[in-house]
Amino acid sequence: MHIQITARHFKVHDSVREHINTELEKLTKFFDGIISCDVVLFYERPQNSQKHCEMTLKVKGETLFAAADSEDFLKSVDMAIDKLERQLKKYKDKLREKDKRVVREANAKP
């Protein structure tokens, strides 16, 4: 999986970068067809202490998106990854149902 991390108007600490890489690698146990992930980190507003994380995950045949706000980048990353995990599970179930339907239709035809 190709991971691209972008930070707007600041430099990402190595600890945050490592945390993102390890957490995204854990997503591969849910779905093997992950192609790439783009992560964008930025501050919501200079006056506001909200840190924003947006993740775009490209899988075979689909693009998944998750965004999260928190007061810490690590929390924002974790919340966005939880959202992506739920979306991946749902997408995988959708693919399974499609495969089952194709098999049933093939068996039904004489």
C-alpha cells in the first residue's frame, strides 16, 4: 500500500508519521485490495485548536473517504481510521453479497 502524508502549513513529526503508517497497515487485515491512502493534516483555524485529518483510501473499484476533528492529531488520525475500518468492512460485505448473488444466479440457470 502506498501512503502519502501531507501537512498544510506545518511539518509532521516523525511520531505522527509512524503512528499513521502503523495504523494504516492494520487496515490490510480487513481488506487486501487497498491500493493507496492519501492523508491530509491541517489546523481548522489558527484561533481554534482543532486539528483536522482527512483520509482518502483507494481500493479496487472504490474510493473511501473519512475526516475527523480533534484537539490532537493522533486522536484525529485514530477517529478517521475507525471510520475507514467501518467503511472497509461494509464494502467487503457488499462484495461478498455480490459474489453470492452471482453464484446463485449461475446455479439457477439450467
